[in-house]
Amino acid sequence: MNDIETTVCNFVKQHCEVHGIEIKNLDAKTPLLEEGLIDSISLAELIQFIESTYSITLGEDSLAMENFQTINLIETLIRKLK
């Protein structure tokens, strides 16, 4: 994983630990929503984390669920907006 993927992965791991969510496997291609690692509330927290960590603003067109399916897709979105 690269730096952005590692940072996002650590956020997801911390979120899961705090909320008692078991992580069976987490890598850049793990389907976060399908696996139940991220829900709508934690997605809002993740968006806030991304915006503050990378000093970017996610506009409406960036908020499509498809952009948050995996850590790899989130990393692609961040790089596109930086």
C-alpha cells in the first residue's frame, strides 16, 4: 500500500476497533461497504477525515458511493482532487 492507502486503512481499522467490528481481511481492494466495515455514519466521518487530512473538499460529484467502495478507489479520488 502507498501512503494514502495506508492512512485510509488505518482510519478504517481504528473505526472498526472503536465500534467492535471484526476485520477478517483488509487491503486496498477489500469492499468496505459490502463487508460492513463502513456504514453511512462512518462514511461521513471518513469524508471529514479525508478533507481535513488532505486539505481538499469533496464536492457533490465526488460523493458517489462508487468512490468509497475500496481503499484503492478512495486513494484514486484523493489523488484526483489534490
